[in-house]
Amino acid sequence: TRTPVNVTVTGAAGQIGYALLFRIASGQLLGADVPVKLRLLEIPQGLKAAEGTAMELDDCAFPLLRGIDISDDPNVAFAGANVALLVGARPRTKGMERGDLLEANGGIFKPQGKAINDHAADDIKVLVVGNPANTNALIAQAAAPDVPAERFTAMTRLDHNRAVTQLAKKLGASVEDVKKLTIWGNHSATQYPDVFHAEVAGRNAAEAVNDEKWLAEEFIPTVAKRGAAIIEARGASSAASAANAAIDHVHTWVNGTAEGDWTSMGVVSDGSYGVPEGLISSFPVTTKDGTFEIVQGLEINEFSRTRIDASVKELEEERAAVRQLGLL
Ligand code: NAI
């Protein structure tokens, strides 16, 4: 029998945690033949609710679930972790400046990065979901000098999935027909969903759409502002779709992208496409056997260049701000 994979989830008692844990335990994160042990990290106020969720996980009698530990100590929760999903974060509250937000999250992600550095398994893979996801991932990565930088990733898969559906709908196609779509940059309102290399049922997507005004004025804002639209409609933020995207992100990282397709992940830049080295920015990536590569050689037109640059500029500003706070 296989050794269970240790999966640590932070913010386990939150909305996304509740939508995520059952899917991990049922085998959707790593595969239907991979047993898992869950490690839940919460702040002290969240421990009781996490225990309630653990009771429900027990009550599902998932055959693949080999144990659940709950802790408020990162050094315990990340011990032996093979996969870490960093969901818990400090949300922006009314009147909070960006600097305050970055500082509050630095107080979470720096010690978590250090705990991963000191206690996680050698093959640790980290996905940061908690916002500001790219910069939180950068802070955690900087605090983990013994872990290869490319093991720290940030989630833009929800944006990717949102864009796939919007594009499929526009062209009357099925989501399965959409390939090679890219989210570039920051997981924020400046993100750039790029259809110029995408294919829909084998046809170039930008040519099939043939409507730059729709791209600029409907598609891009719809994808970038989808989170706000969901809060407006549902009265609560997107949790199930975010959890779904986290499942997709890790599943793709571990199991690989399909031939002739790629996905979007926030990963450490090697300087590709003019994105300054070391920033954690979203790129088109292919994955195989638990590793990824940034897709090379794509031609970037003027329409895309301006938008990628704007989002990357925002990432640089966030990096400068956290540097100034001594978080890097
Ligand atoms: P939530 O507020 O329902 O849950 C967050 C949980 O994290 C709470 O239970 C809280 O106690 C816990 N927490 C806070 N600090 C912690 C720490 N230091 N260690 C462990 N746990 C801690 O929020 P929700 O809806 O689950 O969202 C979580 C995060 O995901 C937010 O930052 C949100 O902005 C982000 N998000 C990111 C998306 C993406 O596409 N990258 C999409 C949707 C949400």
C-alpha cells in the first residue's frame, strides 16, 4: 500500500477550506489511488470550527483519508508536509492601506515560509491562495531559502477557468474545446487574460472572436472583476470555485498538462517575457512529473504587451513595498 501524502491546509475553518477539504479527502487533489493525511492549520479562534469540519470529514468515511491533525502552530502543521495549500490570510478591512495589508500578511506568510523551510518534506509543493496571493507567495518563498524557489506558486487558476468559460460562451463552444489560454501577471484587477495564443476547437481564438473591442471592454473586465460580481450576487465571496481552482492547480502540477495545452500558474520568473527575475507572476506553463516549465517563444503583440507590463509593474511595486517592510 502507498504511503499517505501529507497535505497541509491553512485557513482550514474558512469558507474556501470548507469547500476544499472534502475534495482533497475524496481523492480529487492527487488521484483516486493516493491516500492522504490532512494537517489543518488555524489561528486559535478558528480551532473549534476546524474540529467541527474534522468531525464531518470523519463522517464521510473517505477510504483515502488516513488521518487529520489540527494545530495552531505552523511548525507542527507543516511537519512532513508534501503539499501545502496556504489559504488563510488577512483580508483587507475598511480603511486599510495597501502597506498595512502587506504587513499583516507578511506576519502570516513569513513564519509559515520559515516553518516550511524547517519542517516540510523534501518534495514540498506550495500553493498560495490567500490574497495578495503572488506577493504572499514571494514572502513565504523568501523565508524558505533551503526550498527551491519554484516550489512556491500562487493561484491564478480561478482566473484561468473563468476566462475559459467566458471565451467558450462567446464562441458557442464547449470549455473542453478551449486550449492555451493564459493569465499573465498578478492575481488582481490588473491581471491579463490573453486569448491571442488560445485555440478554440483548433482555431485561433482571437481570430475566431475577431472583436478587439469585446476583448478590451467585456472579456478582460468580466474576468478581472468576477470576484466582485460574485460577492454582489451571492452576498459572499467565491469559495467553491476558488477551492475547485486550487484542486485543479495542484492536480495539474502533479499530474501534468495535456499535450497541446498549457495552464496558468503564478510562478517565480526567470526573466521570461521581460518579467523581472524573482517576481512571482502568472505565466503560461506546462507541467510534467511534478515540475513545470514556462512556455517559451510566444509572440507578444502590442495589445498584450501593455497589459502584461501594467500587471507586472504592480507586482514590482508590491515587492518594493514588502522589501521596505523588511519582509524579504
Ligand atoms: P475566510 O475568511 O472564510 O477564511 C480564512 C480562514 O483563515 C479563517 O478561518 C481564519 O481564521 C484563517 N486564518 C487567518 N490567519 C491564519 C493564519 N495565520 N494561519 C492559519 N489560518 C489563518 O476566507 P476565504 O473565503 O476562505 O478566503 C481565503 C483567502 O483566499 C482570502 O485571502 C481570499 O482573498 C483568497 N482568495 C483567493 C483567490 C485566488 O484566486 N487566488 C480566490 C478567492 C479567494
